[in-house]
Amino acid sequence: MSKKYIAIVMLVFMANIAMAQKKKAVFVIIDGVSRDILDKVPTPYLHEIAKEGGLINANQGGELNSYTQTPTISAPGYTNVLTGVWFNKHNVPDNDIKAPNYHYPTIFRLFENQYPDKQTAVFSSWEDNRTKLIGEGLPQTNGIKLDYHFDGLELDTVKYPHDKQRKFMSDIDQAVTDEAARYIKEKGPDLSWVYLEFTDDMGHMYGDSEKYNDAVKAADKRIGQLWDAIKLRQKENKEEWVIIVTTDHGRDAKTGRNHGGQSERERASWIVTNAKPLNTYAKGSPVSVVDILPTLARFLDVSLSADELRELDGVPLVGKVSLVQPKAIKTAKALDVSWKPIDTEGKVKVWITTSNGYKETGKFDTYTLLGEVPVKDGKFAVDLSNVPASDFYKVVLEGKYNTVNRWITK
């Protein structure tokens, strides 16, 4: 092999690495904006982003009346997005955040584990987002350290004196946005989270009202600042950026002041993104906010092991997807498993375990392969005569392009 040929190969290899390093992503959570509001209140910047990718109806709150049902409260909503799993796994039921199950990693941990030299950042009014939900510096998260943070401004009552109308929180949201836009323009972090709170404050205080609508309009303008910064980075640095904007919960249907329950409006979230092309699942199936983590992971080339994929509840909104909507019904002697086929190429492997060691200890479970069938079949009947009797089963359906899971509990 000639030295010239080797040199060419190395140049191509280095060029590919350089291209991969230019993928960057930011996700934004606007607090407490139910889906219907985006049709009633002018939000030109969100809709401008959606023209490049899409505005997707999504749900918060897990599957209604199932083991994944999750309170439609802020911290659980953020954690759904951060971890790609529901409350039954991440164990954040409210804003107290007393005992998160850090066995389920956030997108930041997954990203930092694979790309320790790349840059991560958080911009937020609420310091707990970094210190408790991401778990910065904790032994349970292997001491994850973000490269930059701008948060905790609500604790500075000198610069932001707390007033009854909560104007201070609007000022904080603006400061968070200004810093995020500046930092994106100047530094271009590889993965960032921006959190804006004021909309939820106005919802609680005034419900469905002009003041709440004005807060939504202000949040949209702040999204516009971030979007302008991203477009500038893309133009001047030839980077490929994805922005994903969502909310943590909706509002009650009667007044718009409250949330936390499982009404349709409280569960009605949404996802706005410039990611393209969105896949068939994103365009046609009910999606959830837990889909954001696998979408970011796929875009940012974060490789997840088979074991990690078995634990995720989300499905990527970009790229190919084999199957969604897993179901498993146990009878006296059998287990009836079904799914919705998306890309019918290849087969589905059906795995089962009676342990839940990953949730309890963080150690991956040992699965038994029950069989495999073409993904287009959409179902598989399992004979349980050779499976140990149990009050708990964890079923995993592994397709060519994605993996989904289902718990069966007593």
C-alpha cells in the first residue's frame, strides 16, 4: 500500500471526524403551555422553526391508567425529557425531587460519557434542574460536570427582588435567554438546555387570560433570540444545529390555573423542531416527550448499547423506526405481545426477564430470547410454560432500527 494512498485515506477519515464534530443541539422547555395555546396565541418564531421540521402533538403524563402514568407537574415533566423514561423508572413524582433514580441517565450523562471533550451547557432560572435532575457532581451520576451553567437567578433577591406580580421571573427568563443566545453565538456548545418559567407563573396567577397569552408571546420572542443565534452559528461556522422546543405540562380545562392531573389538556404537550426529515412515526403516530432523548442521541451520534436501548421508553423522531406502541397481555399460560409496525424491514426479537435489577441496582438484567418474527406481523404469542412464574415481567421488542419495552406488573 503506497504512502500516498494511506495519506488520502487519513485525510478522508479526519474530514469525516470534523464533520461529525459539527453537529450541535439545544432543547428548550417552556413551562406550562398546553398544545391548544399554540393555535390561539401568535407564536411566529415557533412556527418558523416548525416550517423546517415540524410541530408535533405529544403527550406528557405517560400512558393513561397504566404503570407509566406520570404526574403532569414540572420536575417530572423535565425528567421525562431528560431521561427518556417515565416516572415509574426515574422516580421524580413532584417538585421536591427527593430521590431521583439516577440509574436512568440523562441525555447529558450519555453525551458526556461518549464525548467527554465536547461542550455542554444549561441556562435556567431553576438551579435544581442542574444540581438535582442532572445531578451535577453527585456520586450517583459519576460526578458529571457540565462545561457551563447560568442558573440560580431566582436565589438572587437583590438583583431580582421578588414582587407579587412575579415580574422578577420575567426578567430572569430574559436574562437566561440573553446569556444563552450570547453563549451559543460565541461558544457554540454541543448540547444545551434552556428553561423558561414565566409562562407557568402567569398561568397559575391568571389562568386563561391576556396576561397568560402575553407571557406565551414573550416566550416565543425569546425562542426567536435563540433561533437567530443558531442561524448565525450555522451560517458563520458551517455547523448543523437541531433545536427542540417543548413544554412540561398543559393546564386544566376549566380555568387554566392548575395542572398535575391526567385530563386531556393537562397531558397535551407538543414538540417544535427544525429536525428533518421527521420519520413516519413522528408524522403519524401519537408521540411523547420521552422521544426527545433518543432523537437527540440519534442526531448527535450518541451510541447506545443494546442494554441501554432496552430501558428507554422513547422512540426517535428522525431516522428509521421499526416498531412502536408495544403491548403485552398475560393470560394463564400465554403472553400475547403486539406492536405497530413502522418500517417492516427485518424481524422483531422478543426478549423477556422476570427481574428488574436495572431499576433497583443499575445492573443490566439478563434476558431470555423467546423467538423472532417478521416486524410486519405486528404480534407474537408467547408460551410461558418454559418461563419462570412471576408477578413481574419485563418484555423487550428489538427491531432492526429501534427497541421498545413493556412491563407486566401484578
